[in-house]
Amino acid sequence: MNSKSKEKDYYLILKIDQDASACDVKLAYKKLVMRYHPDSSSDDKNTDKFYDVVEAYKVLSNEGKRALYDMRYKLNAGNFL
């Protein structure tokens, strides 16, 4: 993430706990991406949610990115958007 973007709470977006396993992350992603996919809904809010879910998954499914995210998350005491 670049410094200009606001931090998002990826755990909240995927509706999982911070100690969720890689399998839990993947299952949550699959469930939510199907719900909010632009092809299944013309609602712009759902399209925005879809891209948030994809972004969250890209970070939380990668061990290195997730570790960095978790450090920032703890420093901010979970006060992300």
C-alpha cells in the first residue's frame, strides 16, 4: 500500500479474526468474492466491496505482506477503516 491510501481493516473486510488460518482467509475470500462480483450485481457499492475483498485477500494470503500488515495493525491498535 502506498502512503497516500488509507489503511483498511482487512480482517473486518473478510469478516475473519486476526488469528484466522490461511484456509480461513481463502474460504472467506471465495464466499465474499462470489457475493460482490461485478458480474452478479450492478450495484456500485458491491463493486467497491468486491475490490476491497480482492485487496484484503492479496495482503492476508501472502505471509510476508500479512506479517507487515499485522505489525501496522498492532501499532494502530486496530484503528483502521
